[in-house]
Amino acid sequence: MYFQHAPAIRSAHPGLAATAITAAGITADADVEEQVARFTAIANARLAGGAESDLAEIKAWRQAFSTMGLKPTQYRCASEALLRRLRKEGELPRIHPLIDLCNAVSVAFAIPVAALDLDQISGDLEVRPAIGDEVYHTFGGTTENPEPGEVIFADSENTSHARRWTNRQSGLSAVRAQTSRVLIVAEALHESAAEDISALMKTLVEELTAVWRVTPVSAVLSQEAPRFTV
């Protein structure tokens, strides 16, 4: 299978930088408390200088959401939602060690990071505008159809694994206790996105290797090299 952004997405967002990382052998019994504490401390230091909405990384996503016709204060990218929760509650939720690690790295970099169960994805996965007949599985067990033109993560079976781009992942491919093979995707749009995405990728690869003793495969995706083969 492959993961990529459709030409229409890259054309509309020429500053887009992304990374894709795969790893097999993920388990739910890992201890990532040290990593979570370290990365949330970085995020808290950044938040001490102002609200999350002041960060360049978040401003770029807010602008993109506005361009897509979405109210930025109603639909937030995942990293903004996490930073907002961290600022208000003082900590991040604990869900699964891999998700906890990705969330902590996400707030440290202020960049959305998605972790998906590869075994729940059928065929290729593409970030593209929705037709409107794709099926999205909520965490509550119901299904929805995305709005036509909405940016989604769509697989070969017409399943939507995310809605409103970096706003909300699908319950179907969410990482759970039995998850072993994962695809991690991070995307950024701000001025230094390419450099920051590369640093984020290196950070996650190092942490995955140290915590789970796995050998991740990763790549930075760009206009020139838009496709990642799993």
C-alpha cells in the first residue's frame, strides 16, 4: 500500500510538509511516562509565552481551515486541541502508550500527529477532497458521510479515516490494545514546516526504537516525493 496527498491538496497548500512512519511490534504495555513528561515540559514552556493560537504552527492550520470554509475556533487541528487541553487541565489524557507518546510529541512541536492501525486500512490511503459517499466510523460506533470537498484520509474501500483533515480521526483505525502495526502521519503548513517535520520525524523514530525496540521506516513527503510506500 501507499500513503500520499492528492495533487489537489498539494496544489491548494504548496507549503505542506509531511512525514509518514511505519512500525510493527507495537504493544500496549510500554512505559512512556518519562517521554510524555519531557515533551509536555517543552510544550508548557512554549505556552508560557502565550496562547496556543499565537504559535506559528497553529496559525498556519487556522488559516488553512478558514480557507476550507471551517471556523478555526469550532474545528481545531489536533495539535491545537491538545495544547488547549494541556493549558487548561495541566496534563494530557492517557489512552495507549503509542498515542500518549504521539500526543506529547505533537504538543512539543505544535504539529498534528495521527497514529493509525494499519490492519484497519484497506489498500492505499490518500489525503484528498471527499466525494461525499465515503464512510466515516465515529468513536461512538455510528457512521457518518463527510461533506463533499471536505479533506479526508480515504482508503481504497472508500472508508474515511479522518474528517476535516487534521481535526478528527476515525474510531475504526484508532490504535487499541491489540494494535501491532501502525502508520504515523504528521503534517505542517507554517514557514519552517519542512525543517520542523524532519526534526519531528527523527524524534519519533528515535523514541519508537528506544521504547519498543522496533525498526521504524520513515520518510519526509514533499511536492517532489509525495508518496510513501508501506
